[in-house]
Amino acid sequence: MRQATTLIEFWTTRQGLLEVTRPIAEWTKSVGIYEGLLTVFCRHTSASLLINENAAPEVRTDLEAYFARIAPEDPDAYAHDDEGPDDMPAHLRSALTQTQLTIPIISGKLALGTWQGIFLFEHRRRPHRRSLALHLLGD
Amino acid sequence: MRQATTLIEFWTTRQGLLEVTRPIAEWTKSVGIYEGLLTVFCRHTSASLLINENAAPEVRTDLEAYFARIAPEDPDAYAHDDEGPDDMPAHLRSALTQTQLTIPIISGKLALGTWQGIFLFEHRRRPHRRSLALHLLGD
Amino acid sequence: MRQATTLIEFWTTRQGLLEVTRPIAEWTKSVGIYEGLLTVFCRHTSASLLINENAAPEVRTDLEAYFARIAPEDPDAYAHDDEGPDDMPAHLRSALTQTQLTIPIISGKLALGTWQGIFLFEHRRRPHRRSLALHLLGD
């Protein structure tokens, strides 16, 4: 069994879901693992990861609206606002979703279901450079 | 170190939590790993995974009621309803719980706590066939 | 490639977030892995794990207040209260956060971002002894 690691970076341009399935799948393929395990780790506390539907664009909009509703910007609700009103909601939305995803590789492919995509969830309003750490092991 | 993968399938009969600890533990045992790591991955965006209490049945009922309350069916709340009013809440409840669980194996057993069970969380009202991808590595 | 496992225990003294990054990083370092994968698994259903900001103390307070608000103690809301009014909210807050975290190790260090800390989230009011199972593999 062998392993490989890398850091990949994305510039987010807006608050919300950015699909990152393709660059992750391409790096995975380049390593040449037929059976194994991929881990994707988000190195931030105001962005996170999510696997969700990658077909209907309304799913993405509804997801974004939902998290904006259950962890809203609200100047009166939080003590922490060092970086503005979207600072603390970003930490809450990160806490409610994933910092890390681990996906089996079977027969040379990520074992994602037909409708599953991997999304980077940007919780800040301004563009940010986001770094994901990837770890792959297998044969 | 060696590894093994499999797909296991479940037919869900109702919306809610289905305990799947036993078939997962049985497959793990059949591979014969004494020390290692098991990953369970749910290949769907309207069903998810959860580790929770496996003793008191009320915990299950309360969990189901809670997620129905915080991500409710509501025809006015979502743009996406291709498959009916339980479609978008299913994606939201998946986003709030887990797509994947990774569990250490120590001394030949999953390192689950005494009261922990692994649950498949069906978010759709109608029965579905659900597929979990399992990856196991170790010695 | 080689692997190591251990159980580490913590006594929580209050409801809320307890940073556990250092003891986890120290055990990881003691195994001497330069490239690999660490898994931290919480063996309880009324405590959980979270990666979040480790700098501003208000983030911690706001997180605790937020989860107390969205999964509140409420004698009328739950059927399950075997261990008191903080019993079922503890299971809900666990379900909304993480039972397990997996973190790549790159160049001899956990690939955590600058502001990321690993937290054990105690959801019960009374002090508890909490056990984490750790699994490490790599070279």
C-alpha cells in the first residue's frame, strides 16, 4: 500500500457552494490508486465541506438560503464580530457542516453516488483563498 | 497492512433511523482485521449516517422529530421540489448529519462506545434502496 | 506503512468546548509519522468533536450559546429524559456536530490551518470522563 498528499487551493468569489469534485477526482486519478481511501480536509474555520446533490441548481440555492436562515447574520446575537457581521455565522455554519470528508475508492473510482458532488462551502461574503489538504492511500 | 472494500445495500421502509451496526460489524469481522480503520460512506444525498444512542427507543423518535422540525417540509420555503415536498428537506437533513463515518478498530473490535450504534438516516417518505460503500484497512 | 492506536481520556468540568489539540498532537508526534492520516473518534453520544477557531475566546462562547439555542433544554419537547433535561439535547447537539475527525499529516505535522483547534464538546451539565479512540497510519 502507498500514500500521497497534496494541498489544493481555490479562490472563492462569493458566499455559497463551489463544486470541487473535478479537481479532487483529477488529482486522485493522477496518483493511480485502484482501491483505497481519499481524505479531503478544509483548513479553515469559516469555510467547510459538504457532499450534496450536483444536478439541480435550486438545491444549491436552497441550501445556501437555509444555512443563512438557521445561522443568521445578527449584530445582537454574537459577542464575536472581529471581522464583521459574517464572521461568527461563518463559524456556526462550518460547525454544522463538515471540516473533512473521507471517500472510499473502488475499482479506480471515488465511490460517490450518481448525484453526489463535493462542495466547498464559503461562508464569508468576500472572496477568499481556500486551501484543502488531500490524503490518498491504497494500491 | 491490507485493505478490503464492499458495497452493502439496505431497503428502508420508512422515514427515520435504521440501525445498521450489526451488518457493518459482521463484514468487518469477516475480513479479520485486529487493528485498523473502517470507513462507511453513504452514496446518497437524501439519506445520511449518524452515530447515536442505540438503547432507549425514545432517543430515536426524538431525533427524528427534531430534524423534522429544524428542516421541515414546507411548500413555500424551497425552490427545489422535483420529487415532492420531502425532497429538499431530505438534502438539508443530510447536510446537517454525516455522509461518512470513520471508526478505528482496536483489539479486533470497532472502537464504538457502549451506547453507540451506527444508523442509516432515511430522509425520504417512500422506501428506498440505499447503498453504503465500506473500506477497511489494517492488520 | 505502519499504524498505531490509543485511547486518551479527559475529565470535562463543564458543559461546552474543551480544546484537546495539544494532547492529540503530542501523541501523534510521539509515533513519529512524517506523512499519514490521523483519526480521532469520540466514544460517546452526549459529547462530540468539532474543529473551530482556537484564538478568540468569544467564538467558543458564541458556539456554546448557539447550540444551546437550536437544541434547547425543554421538558415538553422530548420523550427521552432518563438522565435529566440535558440528556436529549446532548444527543441532538452530538448529531449536529462530529463523532469523528480525520486529519492528514503532511511534512510531520497535522495539516490543521493556522486558526484551527480540535475541541471536545461536552453536552452534559455534570463533569464526565470522556474517551477518544485515536488511529494513526503512515510512514
